Amino acid sequence: MSWTRREALLGLGSIPVLGAVWWAGAAGTTAKKREREAILEQLNIQPSLPSAVPGISGQPVRVGIIGFGIRGEQLCRSLGFATDEWIAAMEEEAALAKLEGRPFTALEDFRNQDPLNLRIVGVCDVFDIRAEKAVRSFSTPEQPVKRYTTYKDMIQSGEVEAVVIATPDHWHAPMSIEALRNNVHVYVEKPMTHTLSETYELREAARNSKAVFQVGHQHPDHRLGTIPGCGPAGAF
Amino acid sequence: MSSTSNRWGLRQSITLLRVLIGWHFLYEGIVKVYNPDWTSFGYLATAQGPLKPMFQALSSEAVLPWVDTLNWAALVFVGITLILGVFERAGALVGAGLLLLYYLAHPSWPGMAQINTEGSYWIVNKNLIEAVACLVLFYHPTGAVFGLPRIFSKNKTTSKTEMS
């Protein structure tokens, strides 16, 4: 073995390469981690993953639906409840799609949703056909869906812990205010209010309420399912 | 000896390729080793293509820690072997296998969603090219050109200057 400079360089030169890459990776990663920790500490934030949806335990939340039109039905599907008519239509659509060889997963997606541990216990709609559709589709032997004549009846019945409001826009604020004053949790979508004065009134109602007020905007989310542990942090 | 000098450029190029691929693997591995929050979950959960069920099964809570550990261990192994030139053939093979798995998890085939890719690809992407490069390394070990085996190798490649 000849220990010339050339031999030593070519034989051992790979070691510093290894060391450099190792050092760069380790130093870069730890520096980034330290920077992140410093920012979090400064902001006093505990990073945590969003709570997983499948683990919701305890008594199911009793939900009332106000307005069971197109959006009402869609929101109920997000909660895990579909009408018999919709399921039949989707099955037909899926069969057709299969025949034509194109993908169609609406029904599958619906069935694969995470369970939210809630019950639909009441519905309120001025249109008989729609209210009856909800009663017919969502009632189970142990949990019949009750139809209420007005939203006030439903909110004040004491049998509903949370309401999903899917009515025409000008009803959003009055119904939300009524529910919050009775400590009933609210999910309502944009527009939250119809007039400026309503906005302030709604803010007061939300501040003084023990219930959670949630406004859906673009994307409905799953927070409704966690209401029992949610507390005032989720409010307005 | 004249045949050796003809192949000078080729051997040195493959050696350079080996060190660079090793560099890439080692850095990817080290970054994951030093970041305890790193997980392959997102990559596996968004898998596409025919092997989607397999990759999604790997992302389940029970196996994920093993998959993560195996992944960084394999990356570091490939990195060390290719840079130092020791067990380089095993390293090249493991590297090609890993890259093929990455390729199959997110194949750049027409009609598949391209998630987290920075370029435009049609069937061929960087993972596939690097996998084939690993194949070249497997068939052309170069540890005796540059790397620890050179110290122990009796069959040294001659330098450009021929000595008679």
C-alpha cells in the first residue's frame, strides 16, 4: 500500500463529505426547531394537533334543524344524516356512473364520514313537505324526530341542545339571538346578520350566553360535535 | 492500462454521481432523524395509484412509527454507504428500492393528482431517474476510485498520468 498524498485524499476524502452533510442536516434542523420553539414560547402557544373526530364520547348532542331546504339537507348530510330520497338518488347515480365507467363517490364519501356522536331530535320548517321529509328520514324507533311549529317552540322546548340554522338570510340573526339567549348552541352560515343593529345585538347575546356560537363560512367544519368540551373559547 | 485511461471520465463521473446521490439520501435522512415531529403520514395517506391501499395501510397508527423509523434508517444507510463507498452495492439497491416505493406512492402518471411536486412530469419524474441512477451505481461500484475501499484495494485505478 502506497501512502501517497493522492491515495490518502482519494481513500479518506469521503469521510469529510459524510461529516459535512451530517452536520448540515443536524444543525439546520435543530436550528429551525429552536427558532420555532422560541416563537411559540414568545406567543405562549402550546402546539397541538386538532382533536381527532372519531373519539367523541359521552351523551350524543341533541340537534334541532331550523329550515330543511337544500342547504338544510346538505348540512344534515355533513352531520351524518341523509334522507331516504337522497340515498336512493345517489344509488341510482352510482349505478349509472358504474355503467358509464366514470368515478362517482358521493354516497361512499357520505358513508365514510366520521361519526359525530349527535342526534337530530327536532325539525322546524314552515313548508310541510320538507319538515315531514326530515321527520320520516331521520326518525328511529328510539329517537323520533319531533316537528316544531316555530323556531321559538323548538329553542324553548329544552329538548334541543344545539340548532343548525339553514333558513333564508333575514332569519339568521333573530334565530341565533333567540337560541343564544336560551343557551342553545348555534351553527349558522353567512350572512350572519341582515342589519348592522342586529350584529351588535347578536354580539351581546353571544357574549352573555353559555352556548357556543359558530358561523360557517365557505367550509362547514366539525366543531359542533365537540360542543360538550368546547367551552366559551368557541364562542363568537 | 491504456484501457483504464480510456474510461477515466466514465469512472470519475459515476463516482461523482455516487457521492451526490449519497449526499442527497444522507441529508434527507439526517433531517428526519433530528426532527422528532417528522412523520411520513401525509405522504402515505395521500398516496395515489394502484398501490394506494397498501400505502394507506402503512399510515395506520400501529405501523406508522415502524415505517417512519425504517424510512430514516434506510435513508441514512444509503447515504453513508454511497458517500463512503462501503457496501455501496447494497446501498444502491436499497436506494433504488426506496425510490421506487416513493415513485409508486405518488406515480406521475396521467390522470393522477400530483401532490407536493414542484415540477411538471409525465410518467417520468425525478424519483424514477434517481432510482435508475442507483441501478447504475449497483452495476458500477466505484469505492475503489474514491472512498474507504481504496485504502484496502490492491487493484487501484491508475491516475491520468500513466506510469510505466
